Amino acid sequence: MMISPESYYEEHLKGKSEKQIMTAIRGLKQEMGRLKNIMEGSHYGSETIIMPRESTRLLVTRMYLERAKQALADVGGTYTPSKAEQEAKLFDSSIPAISKVIFSIGGFLEGYKTHTIIVDEEHIHFGVERSLMMNSSTLPSGLDYPCGKEEFLDGIRALHIGEWRINYMNHDIIDGTQWELTIEFSDGHKPFKTGGSNAYPYNFDNLQELLGIESDGADEKVEI
């Protein structure tokens, strides 16, 4: 699989017409959707591993898409983003203004754990609150997050959360694990909210890693 966007351009886009490039763009977007659907499947990870992994192919396809959009502009074409793409771009533009991230995960039987990240002008601070079923406790306030503010915001940016759906539901499982994510901003951008029940975005484990959570639901990696 090629990795260089320029190599992709040379082989697939160079010398092509506006119509042909638009066809390539539609194909790349469809491929991204297909890869996300595979990674969000309930049995993902249990099948035979095919290299490169879907996550790598998605990353590369995303780079190809950006190069194809540039190629379209180079031949005088105009790319019109979908409503979903416009919303994702607006989210990305407001990432520097993130003021709070609230992430809750758990279930009826084991209780819920809520992680709250507060972002100020220079630092980020965090706390974890457990429900009564989990022997409620909260980490001391004012603690610095394990990584710096810019590293944290870069981590959010790399997740492409603006592309996530509002709901992820698996109706075949009763109870199980539920989760909610709310991101608030200081620039007037409306809060972003998403959540699910026994179903997750394709890069959900990366979100948990960024928040210092073991992806299997264990306690935080950073103990206080």
C-alpha cells in the first residue's frame, strides 16, 4: 500500500480531469466510511488480522483525500463539503477553545466513572468521580493532567471527534456498558455531545488512552 500522498497523486490523479478527480474523491470518502464501519463492528478484532490494519489504511486514505481535494483545486474545480464535513471542520477550528471535557463510562451493575478535564489558558486539570455503586470518590481538584495542554489538544485533534455520530447503539446487548462524552468550548461553539450503549466509534480506545483510561475498563493508568 502506498503511503506517500504525492505517489498517490502521480499514479491516480496527475493529468486527470475535474470529473475524474471528483470520482476519485467520492471513492476515497466511501473507502473511509467502509473502514470506519469495519472498525466499529461488534466483532472487530476477533477476526484474522490483515495488514496493514484498518486504522493505518484509514489514516492513509484520509491523506489521499486531502491531496485529491488539492488536485481538484489545481485544475480549477471546487470541492463542496457535505453538511457532516462542515460540522467536523467547525469542530476542529474550535479545538483551541475547548474548556471542558466530560467523559462517563460504566453500567447499571458496576456503576459509572466520570472523568472531567478542565482546560484553562495554560494548563489542564482533571478529576475522576465514581458513582455510589463504585464507592464514590473524587480525585483532588487542581491536579495537572499527565500531559501538557497542547499535547492534549493535539490528541483531541487526531481523534477527528467532529466526525463521530451522535449515538452508537448495539440493541442486541441488554445493560452492558454505556458511555457519554461532552466537550464544551469558550468561543461560543455549542457543546459537542455523543454517547452510546455497547457500541463505539472506530477510535474509541484512542480516546480512552488520551484520558488515561485502560481500554478494557480498568482503573486509570495514572494513580493518585
